[in-house]
Amino acid sequence: MRSELLTALALVVASAGASAQTAGVAIDPVRLYGYVIGDQIELHARVHVPPGYELDLGRLPKPGRVNAFLELRTIRPEERSFGGLLETKHGAPLTLRFLVVNSGVDVSTVQTPALALRYRRPGAPDLTLQLPPVELTVSPLTPEYVSGAVGLEHMQPDAPPPRISTRAPRARLLLYAFVALGLCGYVAWRQGWVPRGLLARRPFARAAADVRRIRPDSASERQAARARRLHRAFDEAAGFAVAGHSLEQFFAVQPWSAALEAEIREFFAASGRFFYAGEATAMFPAERLAGFARTLAEHEPRKVGA
């Protein structure tokens, strides 16, 4: 009986007037039992047809539900010989795959459907072969009744999830917070966002913040406002009114300014021509003036408090 399942032959005789030629097909399942819902069933069909006939790929059975238990997923020819008995063009082996889509309460016997294959040869009638059905068994995933032993008759609670240590992520978050705080402080210092109370002993830092707040254009009145704000910062830093003739005294009381001596002298010379000689273009451009104020703020001592 089992050999009949494994090797079933279907004979087709060509139409009248043609010489009798025999064609056949044999089904070779991978296994016949132990399938459950969700499993794939693979069958190999070994087909033999007379020379010259080729499988009509356009008329292969379409994938889809074939009965209450099975769904045809794929059917395709294999481009190889099967056991050295079949050729690729006439008699190519076929692979069929079914999906088990249902399950009963008990072990059920299921049949694959009988599928028709059509072969064509120029100048000859079409040849139709029938893939014979194969019987298989489909089992339920669980039995209908569960053992009555204590603790087995009801659904069990889910296992508690394993505890994951959060120490390393928390340490990383703390590190990121410190880095972000430091970056925010640096940006605030560079942009002049530090509260003015903290800059009481840093006149150029406060001046750089004020200069930055003035609209960034080169209008004459705004250039004058920027220049006056910087002059006031020089006076605050020195403790006296700083002008071109008193720069040497300023450098003496503010030694850090020696590194910027050339640019400071250039600023005071440009300021004198701008305010007293009426040269509107003598003053530093707005962008350079803001950069000069920022450079002075970066070089002055960074002592806060009294």
C-alpha cells in the first residue's frame, strides 16, 4: 500500500490517429506523517513524457486553498535530472509545497488534491497528466484534554522576565548630562548669555555681549554705539579714561593686553578718525568690531566675584 503511495503512475494515451505513447508521473513525498498546523509539506513529482513535449508553465495549477486542511503555495519545475531518469525538457521533476492551515482535535488523514499538468509539442495534441493524491496525517498541536495532575489542568502564568541591570545606562546618561552641561556653559560664555552678575569683574565680556546684541549692520549710529561700548569697557578695566595718549598706562595695569597691543592701537586710531575727523569708514566693520570685543573678552582674566 505504501509503495503505491510513493510510486503512483497515471497513464495518458494520445488522441486517435497518433501512435500510442505512454506518459507517467510518480509522487515522492518527503514524509507522510507528523504534520501540524503551520508546517510545509514538500512533494517531488517525477514526470515522464514522450520526447518533444514541454510543460505548459502558463497553465500550472494556481496557488491557493485546495481543501479544508491544505493550501498550495508553490509548484515549479526543477532544472535538474531526478535520479538520472529524467531529462530537463521532457520529464523535468516538479516540486510542490503545501501549507497546513487547519488542525482537528484528533489525528486526521488528509489528501493532497489531484492536480492536472499540461504538456505541449508543436504539431501534436496536448498531453494532460494527473498528479495523484497523496495521503498524509495532520496532528493537533495539543491534545483535547490535559492531564488532571495537580498544576497541569490550567494555563500556567507567564514566566517573569529576567531583571536587566540599569547601572551602566544610568552611568552613561549621567556622563552625557555632564558633557551637555559643560557644552551649554561654554556656548553661553561664548555668546554672552552668562548673567551679568557673574561678569562684574569682566568688563570686556559684558561689552562683547552688549556689542553682539546691537543689530549686525554697519549703520553709522550703530557703529558709534559699538565703539563707545568698547571704550567704556577699556575705561572700566583700567580704572581711568583710556585714550590714544594713555595706552601705555593701560598696557601697564593690564599686562594680559600686551598680546593684543597692535589691534588695540589700531582700534584707538580708527576711533579717533571716526569720532573726531568724521571718517565714516574709518571704524572697524561691524563683524570685525564684534570679533575684536570677543577676543578681548577671551584674553581678559576670568575671575568672577569680588
